[in-house]
Amino acid sequence: MLLVLLLVPLFAAVILGFIGDRKFAPEINIAGSAATFVGGAGLALQVYEQGPMLAGGKFFFVDAFNVYLAVLTSFVSMTTAIFSRRYMRREKEHGRVGHVRMRFYHAMFQLFIFAMLLCLLTNNIGVLWIAMELATLSTVLLVSLYRTPTAIEAAWKYFILCGVGIAQALFGTVLLYFAAEKVLGEGGEALLWTNLSQVSGSLEPTVLSLAFVFLMVGYGTKVGLVPLHNWLPDAHSEGPTPISAVLSGLLLNIALYALVRCKVLVDGSTGTHRAGNIMMGFGLLSILVAAFSLLRQKDIKRMFSYSSIEHMGIATFAFGLGGPIATFGALLHMLVHSLAKSSIFFTVGHASQMHRTQEMDKIRGLFKGNGLVGWGLMFGVMAIVGMPPFGVFTSEFLILTATIKDAPLLTPFLLLGLGVAFAALFRRVQPMVSGDIPSYQKPIKVAHLPVLLHMVLVLILGVYMPAFLNNWFHTAVELLK
Amino acid sequence: MDLNVAAQLNSFLAAFVLLTAFGMLVQRRMYGLVHLFTWQGFFLSINTAVVGFVAGKHHLYISSILTLSLKVILLPYILHVLIRRLKVHKEVEVVVNIPMTMMMGIALVIFSYYLMAPVTQLSTLVTRSTLAVALATVMIGLLMMITRKHAVTQIIGFLAMENGLFFAATSATYGMPLVVELGVALDILIAAFIFGIFFFHIHTTFDSLDVDQMARLKEED
Amino acid sequence: MKLYRFVIEFLQLAILLGVAPAFTGWVRMLKCWSQGRTSAGIFQPYRDILKLFSKDIFLADNASWIFRFTPYLVFGTAVLAGAIIPMLSLELPIASTADVIVLVALFAIARFFTALAGMDIGTAFGGMGSSREMTIASLAEPAMLMAIFTVSLASKSTSLSQMVHVIYSGQIALRPSLAFAFFAFILIALAETGRIPVDNPATHLELTMIHEAMILEYSGRHLALIEWASMMKLFLFVMLGVAAFAPWGIAESGDIIAISLAFVFMLLKLVIVGIVLVMIETGLAKMRIFRLTEFLGSAFLLATLGMLSFFILE
Amino acid sequence: MTITPLGIVSLSVLLLFLAVLLVPLLKSSQRLLISTSFTLASAASLLGIIGGVWAVGGAITNTMILPVGLPDLPFHLRADPLAGFFITVICLLSLFVSMYSLGYIKGYLGRRPVTSLVVFYNIFLAGMLMVVLADDALFFLIAWEVMAAASYFLVMFEDERIENRRAAFLYIIVAHVGAIAILLSFGIMAGLATGFENFTGYTFDAMRQAEFPLKWATAAFLLAFLGFAAKAGVVPLHVWLPEAHPVAPSNVSALMSGVMLKTAIYGIVRVSFDLLGTFPWWWGAIVLILGLISAVMGVLYALMQHDLKRLLAYHSVENIGIILIGIGLSMIFTSFNMPMLAALGLIAGLYHTMNHAMFKGLLFMGAGAVLHATKERNMEEMGGLIHRMPWTAALFLIGCVSISALPPFNGFVSEWLTFQAFLLSPAMPSPLLKLLVPLGAALLALTGALAAACFVKAFGVTFLGHWRGHHMPRVHEADWFMRSGMILAALTCFLLGVLPTLFIDWMDIIPQQLIGTKIGVSSGTYGWLWLTPVAQERASYSGPIVFVGILLVVVAAYLILHVKPGAIHRVPIWDCGFGKLNQRMQYSATSFSMPIRRIFGFLFNIREQVRLTPRGVYKAFPKRLNYYLRVRDRFWGWLYNPVIEFSFWVSRMVGRLQQGRIQAYLIYSFITIIVLLVFSR
């Protein structure tokens, strides 16, 4: 199962690297990611029955926390592949991408998925870092796919800032290893999460708290926490929409995952709540800054990438807060946010193709123009701003109430952020969906399945959570104590 | 050779690494930068080999060779090619004037020493004292990326940071596990190709490698 | 016994219907005298009403059923109110149908429909009258209730008979709160019954009309009913004031002597009130409509003072 | 499974959702869609009425736990008399409105698809019922927001019009802010209930059991009140209401203003009396004072409107104020431990809730009928409709009489009860309140009188006189569906007014459960005849006798005068011998309210300008006169605009972070590292 999960995308990447520009390439892309998803589901089943497991000579480690992210990743990448079929065909007709770039696009898409899955499943913190870097590098050129000046600028910023950030993370990892080998002896053993988490109590606190600073800055850059976030809006808004969807929906989750893993170690070692506090600080700052930036957006994808910053802030804040309910909420939030956000990006992609622009002032009358796009976008936004009965509300509800209990003084700021974000998003989205069809709007073929699937899932998670998911989360909460 | 000779050698090389770092900070000419970078990589690989010899860590030899081939031969070559192709071998203008930059660099060295002091207490390795130097190198690399406005110089600064990290790995812990080392090397390789491609894109779209032109995506109005 | 009480009830209604015009006539007569004119006699209002009853009706083309229904309703509310306010005896079987608040509301219904009738025809006068009437009422009603509440706070009840009972039982002899409330009541009564200085029942000059403006289009029996009802309203306000502030003489029990005695007392009071009213009306001039806010405001102030003094002084 | 009130009500909720699910099948034929789904809605409302009446009448409380929601926090449902009462209110009106909609919505056929309207209408009803049924914080909030979202889309229904969009946006913002506040208050209560060791703290039962320290209880109450006030449109959070209600389709405005606001009242009663239980007197004082302010401001602003539906919307603000007065008094009395009077206040408030639902629903339906017939919302253009649409006129008149608190209709009863509660204030120990509360009574009286003035204006200008517009459209009377809805509502108003004792006997269980005592509504023989809340000699009112009495006299007078009636001559209006009268000479809505505008001018933000274009030299005889008047809510300038400007200023400041140069970004991360390192060394 695990091998399927990892090798399929790799092979797919190789194959598509050669034939990625054929007519049937998108179908292959879909098939590959569907196979990956099947693998992920199987793995999840395995873990659900047998509990946490090590594989490949301790090289891979699968527990409740990362397996649910793995399933999520493979699922969203599958739906994104389905979406990108129609979308990229359209882009090709518009002549925005040529053959070579199509090939490149498909290959890199699969490679990116591989990198993320490796990130999740590996047991070795060093490899985690490598995979993270790989994920960055594989998307850098996808961001600049259109070769417009802004696209290149965005990609450059993405490359440099994330490179610098990730370098810090490596330094942190080195320090971690430095502390670990005192306890576990040298060699590969000392970087294995399983061993580290067992002995975290006896790791050297001073070193670890230093290491955490570097890891925080490093992975925080990739999570897109303010003030390390500046690359994110550019990168997410300039790339092709499927990539924005996976960047916003998945990559941020992965980075947060890495951050949380490290936080657990550090907390275990220092015994204080400092790491948590740092994360809460970053989270709160991100929420506020992102919320207020939302007010002044003109580009639709840029706006939603800011909203991603905000939601990552919420999740980080919740993880930093700790405690059963907050952590539960944070896990749920990662799940529903990536579902809702990617589906929003799908609809946004179609909408901007219908109007041949990403400027929100030009996008009008989606309800009448294309029911799925219009209502999909509307409900997606309602979900993302945390209106019931969508899942985001449930997670925010848990996080907020937990905050009232543990950090009542921070609640006003949290609420301020949420309120402003709500107002800003509605202010922009309402005119886009409503009203009459403008003359320049062109009807297009849209991919119904991904949007419907995601929205239904988000809706269901809002009113009903299946028992197995619940157990997962609870075990995960136990892990992150 | 016995340990303290090795230690001296080690710290000697560390001093050289730091020196090259400073050199890059103040160097104005593009080729000069590349040369300094090459030297830094060279010292690094030597140092790695020495440490490997002293500590009897044979996988350090591999990574030493890796460093040699990558940072002393391949990357400088690529940079050379690019510079020649893109005709950017002119004076590199800086944001902050040189003495100021040097002041900051020195401040950084002190800071990182102050920061690493408690950590070095814990270490028993011969190489422990060089950890501060490693951090300083990283920081100076970052400072360099901040103070230069040229894509190539930024990349060089980035690579310098990478060097610092590598140095930290060897000096703090006698090197990371081999798999990690290989992975890192691989990543750097890919990164090298990517920025190679980038230089061309940037050059074709902005017909210069000055990053100041790339400031269109912004919020303020 | 029960039947006997109903007899009293009807007696009271008869007095209401019978004496109200006479009282109006008395007031007009006094006014003529005070202005040195010869009066048409105290019974002139009866003649007017009878004459109007026998006349045909000239109805505007676009008058709706509201216009024709209003006079009966106004008349009805007046009569019902009369059945509730104790004039002769407290032994009224349906007195507890309504307390003071309901009384005020009854007058409000009449006003509401009169105002609608004023707008029904669609002349400028009608609308003007309705607008002014409702404005004045909206200022007068709170003051009215405040005044009444002061009394009912003292007597721990809003039902009139109960108030009278309490006053009889002598718990509240000579209270400042009641004095304040009484003055307030006088001012409000002037406003509610459309007397000078608020309104002038005698005028038909465009700019000064309020009540008359609303009923300008009425004729024949409709007009008769309305005139009669407004006479009753005047009479009822006197009775209300009497019951609330100077009930002495009203029979507590229901025997003949007491009742007849009460009747005499009532006439006496009416005479006095008439004189006072005329003195006021001849003494004052009609106000501009926007001066009325001050007039009614002071009424409200007095009433409030009364209530405060009830809490502070008693 | 035995049949319980809760079962019946949840069945009706299911029925509503069924109606939603049917929509995709029926979408193709809109006419069929309308008839089926609104019939289903009516049936569901009937079920709801049965369940609600039963729950209250039988004093039944039963609960249910659904297997959905979070596994550790499934949805809890609970139907008790309080909930039952509100369910009855909601379903009564929704029944009438659904019948009305059968006719009203047909007006859209051919103009635009009504699918979304139908869908969200049913979801909206279901949402309101769920709010009342909810018994844990999560489910309550979900239902609350579903209700809000559904009504948002209903306001957005005609989305090509800019004012609809503005109104909907304003509405959703205020609603969501309110929801957040409610969430916080529930969070506080849940936290104090169990301290978040597990999820059970979120259930209302846990909150009932818990004992709250005053500080936290106050915070919870204030937050909850803020949230519910935002929904109820209490001044100064009312601004969304006069925007949203007019632009929504009239059947929706009837529901929003008639019952959706009442869910907020439900929330206030539930939180303060049931969940928190004990409270200091000044909570009640806050509710009372805000109620008074809303009542007076609401009616004054209503007087200034000339858009019929806007006027009605402002009257909702007023009536919510009156309801809150009753509830506030009840809270004060409760805190002074005077259960009897507290019960009186609560009954007054709840009874007015029921009444307002009825007559406001009726009025909005009537306004809808007028809109439907004339395509016109501006009263200045209307007039004389009573001749064209007699049914609507008569029913609208009943609504006007009821809302103006005139006997024998229902508005008067609740206002009378409120007055009684006021007059009992001397019993209170606090001297301050003793002095303040009577003033409150005076303000209430003022409100009533102004309301009467306002509805004389509304009815008079709309239905009486001549058509004021330039050319009169072909006006048609409302069809029988719409009429039947209005007739039923009017009938309910009448019954509630004439036989209050029966209804109050029925709902007397609610104070019994919340406060611990009931008010003896009726005493003595023929008890049902007299409404004597406190004691026979204290105060009494008999709706039937007032009604019958007036009727008798009117009939008698009529008969007597028609023994030998003089003839009636129809003649043109007397024009005082001047030129012919035309319809522009009539009093208009603006001129009607002019005196009041003068008197209370300081409360409004008025811009008034008169421009004369003189005819040559004769200033006295102008050729043309332009009159421009704009009356705006002062609260915009006081409260809302500053907030908006401030947030945009902040976002401008924040925007500077993202200033485009990569060096700057690198500096950020550099500084971040340094700071963190120093901080964690």
C-alpha cells in the first residue's frame, strides 16, 4: 500500500515527463492520482485496523496524524487532476501554454504529489526536510508557467524566500540532530521521529528551543505565517489555478504538519509552553494581517490566497493553544479548509476563464451565467468564512470556545480577524455572483465533479462526522499531547 | 595527527570560511564573488575531510568529495557560464554601503557567538567551537542576499548560506546521516538548474538581472 | 338587585346623552354673555342636532365606507365610555369592563377613525386636520396617562370606581402629587376636547381648524352624530376629572336618595366647570400649532412632577 | 415510538426539507413547483401548530438526541412549553404566509425563475423551527446561521437590483457579528459548565445545572444580548432591518419581520431565564432601557418614511422594543424576587410577541398585495386604493388598528398588560427604578400614540383619497389565496384581542416554569370575560364587552337613524369656490408627518431644501417650487461610518507590509529570526 502510494506518482511523473502533451495525458494524470488515492485509502484502512506502523526498515512511519493527511492529499490531488483536465485544455486553446509546458506541467504535478506524500510518510526528520525542499522546487517553475513578468517575479520570490526559509529549517534540523545524537548515538537512528518522540523528555532543552526557532521560521515560511508570508499571495495568484488549488489546499497543510511534529518534540523536551506561545503569536498575527489585507484585494485568486494565510493562522493558533478540544479543532480545520479552499479555487478558475480575467470588478453575474460556478463559489465562500452548516464552522466553533477557556484575552483579536475576513470576502464575492450577465462573459464547459464532491464533503463534515474519523482525530490528539 | 592539531586545523579552516564569507559580503565584482564562493567550498570540503579523518567517520569523505565536485567545480562552472552568457560581469551595485555592511556582519558574528556559547558548552567534539562560525556564515549569507540587488548575487548568497549549513552539520555533529547529505546535495543540484533557468527567464523578460524591477506585485498603492 | 344596577347604568347613559348638549349650551351661553352677545339659549345644541338629523346627506363622490362608518363608531365609543365613568353611582355593573387606560384607548379609537375620515375625501383640509389632530394627540396622550397614573399610583388601581373608593376612604386628602396631576389634567382636557387655546370649536377659518377640518365634509345625520359625540366627549372629560380628582357626591351605594343627591352634585359641578372653562377660553388666545409642544410639554412636566412628588413626598 | 409534541414538530421540519428535496424534480414547471412546495409548507406549519399548542397546553417537555453532529456532541432537541409557544407563533404565521404565497409568488411567473426563492423559503422555515428546538450550543448556532443564510438569500432574491445587494450584505454582516457574539457567550457558559474536559459542556442541560460566578455570567449575558439584539434589530443595531425588509419579497418580509425577529426574543428569554437563571436587577434595566429607546426611535423613524414596507420595517423595531420592555420588567421583578409581577411582565412580553407576529404579518401581506397590484412601494404615489381593492383595504385596516393598540384588537391587550406591569413598579425596593419606570410608562404611551398617528398616515395615504401618481395603473384586487392568508391573520388578531383570557390561560405555564408562579388571569364568575391580571379591583379589561358594547350602540344608532332615512346625494367635493381640486393638492405622507418632524427634528439627520423659481418679478407667485427632503438614521454617522473608515485605514496600513521588494521580505525574516533567538535565548 505504502509503496503504491509513493511509487505511483513517481512513475506517473516519469511517464508524463515524456508523453505529457498528448491528448490523453490528462486522463493518465487522473488515473495516476486516482491510483494514488486508492493506495492512500488502503493504507488508511490498514492503519485504522492495525494502528500505527513502521515500514521500510523504520524509514516510513504511519500513524493517525499523517495518514489522514495522506488520504486528504491524494484525494484533493485526484480531484484537482480531474479539474485540471478541462481547465488546462481550455488554457491550451487560449494558447497560454504550449506542448513542452504541458508535459512539464503534468510531470511536475505528479512529482509535487510525490514530494508531499514523502514528506508525510517519512520517519526521518532529515528526509522530511529534503522532501519539503523538493516540493518547493517542483512547484517553482509551475508558478512561472505562463512566463508573464508577474508570474516570473512571483516564482522568483517564491524560490528565494522559501529557499532561505527552508535553509533555516535545515539549521534547526542540524541542531536537533546535535541534541539527539547525545541520547541516541550517531547514525540514522538519531533522526527517526519514532525514536525522538520516545526520548524527547531527555533531549537538551536549550538546544531544542534554539532549534525550534529555526524550524519555526523555516517551516513557518512555507506555512505562510506573517511576517514570513509575502511570497504566498504572489505565488498562489500567478500560477495556473490547479496549482494554486494544491498549493493552498495541500502544501500549507504539509508544512504545518512538519511544524507540529517538531513542536511536539520541543514541548516534550523543554516541558514549557514556549513553543506553543510562539505558534499562537504567529497564528494571531497572521489572522489579523490577512484579514485586513483581504479588504483591499482586487485580484480574485490573490484574495483567496490571503484567506489561506488567515486559515493557516487559525490552525497554527489552535495547535499552539494545545489541549484536546483545540487540537481536535485544528485537525478538523486543516481537513475542511483544504477541501473548501481547493473547491473555491476550482470555481474561481472557471470564473476567470469565463471572463478571461482575474479582476473581481470584471467578474459579474455568475448565478445566471453558470449555476455551478456561481453557487459553488457562493457556498464555498460561506463555508470558508465559517457559516454553518459547513465544516469550517464546526472547527472554528471548537477552537473559539477552547480559546475562551484557555486564553480569554486573545478571543477579541481572533474574533476581530474572523469578522473582518467575513465582511471582506462577502463584500467582494456578492457582486461577482449576483446581477446580470455581462456582455463579455463566455460560457464554458466546467468540471462539475470536483466542486460538488468537495462541497458535499464539507457539508457532511459540518453536520455529521463518521466515527472512524473521530477516532482518528482522538488518537491524533493523543499523539500531539 | 592528534586531536588538538586537528582542532587547530579545523578552527583555522573555519576562520578561512568566515573570511571568505566576509569577502563575499564586500566583494563588488561578479567574478570575484564566484571565486570567493569557490574558495569557500574548497575550504569546506577540506575541513570535512579533516573532520572525517579525525573522527573516523568515513561517510564524511563521501560528502567531502560531494562538496568538492558540487560547490567547487559544478556550481562555479554554471555561474561562470551564466555570467558570460548573460553578460552581467559588471560592478554589482549594493543597497547599503560597504563599511556599513561590514559592521553588520561583525555584529552578526558576535551575536551568533553569544547565541551558540551555551550550545558549545554541551558539545564534546573537537569541532564544537566552530558552530558559532557556521551560524555566522549562514547569517552573513542572508545579509548578503538582503544587501545585493542582483539576481546572481542573491543566488550566491543563498549558496553561501547552504555552505554555512553544511559547515554547521559537519562541525556540530560530524555530519548528518549519509542519506540526508545525499538528499541535500540533490536538492542543491536541482536548485542550481532551476536558478539557471530562471536567469534566462528573467533576462529575457526584464532584459537585466536587477531584482528591483521585480516589484510589481504589491499591496500598497 | 342586579337588575336595579342595570337600571342605574341606563339612567347614567340617559343623563350622558341628555345633559351633554345642555352643558355645551351652557358653556356657549356663558361665552356669549362674557363677550357681551345675546345667546341662543342653553338648549340651542338640541335644536342643531335635531335639525341635522332631519336633513339629507351630501356625500362626496369618492367617500368610502370608512367615511360613513366613522360617525357611528365615534358615537358608539363615546356612549360606551359614558357607561364606564362613574357619574352618579359606583355600582355600575360593567364598570370593570374598562379601566382608565381603556378609556383613553376608547377616545383614541374615535380619534383614529375621525382622522381617517378626514383623509378619506382627499381634500387638503381633511389631511391637514388629521395630521394636526394626530400630532397633538400623540403629545397629549402620554401626559394624560401620566396624570392618571399619578392618581392610580396613590389609589393602587387603574379602575375608576376603585379610585373613587380610595379617595372616599380618605387616605389621600390633599396631596401635592394630586394637585400637580390635576393641573396637568386640565391642560390636557383642553387639548383633547379641542378647546381654546389648542383648537377653536367655533371657527371654520382654514388655518386654525383642527377638529373641524377633519369633519368639514360631513353633513346631515353623520354630522349630527359627530357633533353630539364631541359634546359627550367634553362632558365625559369633565366627569373623568371629577371622578379622579373631586368625586365627592357620587353615590357609593345605589339607593334613590343618594343617586338623586349625586345628580344634584353633578349639575352643580358642571355649572362651576362651565364657568371656569369659559374664563379660560375668554382669557386666552388660540396658539400657533407649533407653540402647542410647549403647552403640552408643560402639561407632561406637571404630570411627571406629580408622579415624582408622589415618590418623594409621600 | 409514541407520539410527542417534539415528534410532531420534527416531523414538520422533515416535511419542509422534503419540500426542498422535491425542488429538482419540479424545477421544470414553475407553476407546479409553487403550488406543491407552498402546500407542503402549509401542511408542515399545521403540524407545527399542533405540536406547539400541545406542548404548551399539556405542559409537556420531551427531548431527543439525533445521531448526527460531532460524535461526542450529537444534536440535542428539546420541546418545552417556552419552545412550544414560539413554535406556535412561527407556525401560525408561516401557515398564513404560505397560503398567501400560493397566490403572491405567481406574480413572478414569466418574469424570473422562483426556484431559489422556494428552496430558501422552506429552509428558512425549517431553520427557525430548529433554532427553537435546539438544546445544545452547536446545534443552536448551526440552526441560527442556517436561518440567517436562508433569509440572506431571500433578501438577495431579486439580485440584479443594487439596493437588494446592499441590504443583503448589510444584513449578513450584522447577523454574523451577532452570531459570533452568541457563540462567545455559549463558549463562556460551556467552559464554566464543565471546563472543557469533554464535550458535554455544550449542552443546554449542563448550562442549566452549572452555577456561574457573577462576572462570567454577566459577560455571557451581555454577549448573548448583543447577539440577539443584532438579530432583533434593537437600536442601535437596527440599521439592517429597514434596508432588508423592504426589498425582500413581501411574503418573506412578513416572515422575517413577523417571526424571525422573535427567535431573537426566544434566545434572550432562553438564555436569561432558563440557562443563566439568576441575575442582578440591572440586567433587566439594560433590557428595559434599550427596549424603550428602540420603541420610541423605531416609531419616530417609521413616521418619517414614505416607502410603505420601510415604514412597516421600522415599526418592527418599535414593537421589538415593546416586547423587550415587558421582558426587561419581568427580569427586574425576578431579580427582586417578586415572581407574581415578573410573571405579569413576561406574559405581557410574550403576548405582544404573538400579537406582533400576527398583525405585522398581516400588514406586510397587505403591503405585498398593494405592491403586487400597483408595482409601487412609494406611498407618495398611491391613494384611493380602497375603491379598487376593498378586501385588502379592510384587512390592512384591521392590521393598522391592531398595531396602533386600539381595543378591541390584540395590540391593545399586550400594551395594557405592559402598562399594568409598569404601574406595579412602586413595589420595587430600588428608589431609582421607582422614579425611572413610570417615565418608561410615559414613553410607552408616547410610542402608542405616535404609532396611531403613523398608521393613520399609512392607511390614509395609501388607501384613501385619490391616486396621487400621474397615471393610475390597472389595479386589481388580490386573489383568493392571498386574501385567505390575510383573512386568517386578521381573524387571529381579532380573537387574540377579544378573548385574551383563553390564550393567557393557555400560556400561563411558561412563567410557571421559568419564574415559578402563574398569574391568575381571570377571577370571579364568567372568568373568561374579564382579564384581571392582578386582582379584580386592581385593574380589569373585558375585550368582549367593549366589542359588543360598541357594536350594540353602533347598530342601534344605525337602525334608529334608518327608520326614515334622509336621502344621500353623491356630489363632487366642495372646492371652496376656488378652481377645481386635483390629486396633487392632497396631503401626502411627507406633509402629514411634517409637524412631528418639526417637533422631534433633533433626532433625525434632516436635509431639507426648497427652491422657488419666481415668475418674473412676482416673488409671491412662483412658477415652480421644488422641495427636497432627506431624513436619515443618525446612527450611521454615529456608529457605523467610523467603524468602516477605521477598518479601511488599518487595511491600508497593513498593505504596506506587502511592498513588493524582495529585500524587504528577506529583512522581515531576518529580523524575525533575530528577535525570536533573543527572545528564546
